[in-house]
Amino acid sequence: MPGPGDRERGSPEEKGLSNLGLAYQKAAPYIAASTSLVAAVGVFTGVGIWLDRKFATTPWLTLLGVVIGMTGGFISFFRTVLAKR
């Protein structure tokens, strides 16, 4: 008969994970999804700025880069978040 101090086999404590570690483990996919959203917007905005300077089309290619980055980033974000439900 297990006593009050006995731990379950395979419990988080037995695996060396604290409550904080478990929280980070559960949040990791969402953190990665939000990071990829920010990265997509940043990269495509940067490319748009660079192209605007190269072709003197300010601000049109920057705006196009922002829209493409946001669209791709949100698609990736929602695919990740909805897959984890």
C-alpha cells in the first residue's frame, strides 16, 4: 500500500520537472508560434524596406512586405495553435 510520501511512477517530480518546468513545457509551442509570427513580419518588412530603397518606390513595397509577413505569420500561428487544441 503506497504511503503519503510515495511518488507515482512517471510523475513529474520523478522526471525532475518542477511546476514551472511543466508550465514552460506546455507553453513552448505557443511561444514558438508567436516568435515565428514576429519573425515573419520583421523579415518581410525588412525586405520591403530594402526593395523600396533599391527601386525608390517608398512606401509601397514596405507595405506589401508587412501584409505578406502578417498573412504568412498569422497562417503559421493559427495552424500551430489550432493543432495543439
